[in-house]
Amino acid sequence: MDLFIKETAKRYGISLTQLADILGVNRQTVYFYIEQGAKNPLSQLEKIANAIGCPIEELYRGELREDAVSYPSYLCPHCGKELNIKIE
């Protein structure tokens, strides 16, 4: 399962360098977190979400549902409602 750490940080206007500074680690460590994805311990994901200033669920935003057929389908991390994205 992929996480969207880089994309979420960007959405919040935080660069990876800034994220590293907030977390008190170097940029290589942040890239390691990105590569590890959901293999990161939950406690680390909580720290990352807190550093970005988002709920932890937002790190999972953009994850394609396996049963999506014609258009990418996502679940809202806030209400659980299914969202269908149509790209024209």
C-alpha cells in the first residue's frame, strides 16, 4: 500500500526539506519514509501527519480502490463516502 507523504506535504505547502526540519531528521530519512510507505510504524506516520498538520488519513488519500473499474474511485478519509474521479 502506497502512502502519499510527498503529495500531502506539497498540498499543505511544505517542502520535503521543511518536513525533515520539522521532524528533526535529514532529507534522506524523509525519502526513506516515503519509500517505506505503509511499512512505517504507525507512530512514525502519526509524527509525519502531525508535522504536515493533517490527519493521518490524508497520507492515504489517493489510494485507488481495488474494485474501481472505469474511473479511479477513492474513499473520503473524513466521511467514508465513495468519490469517483472522472478525467476528461
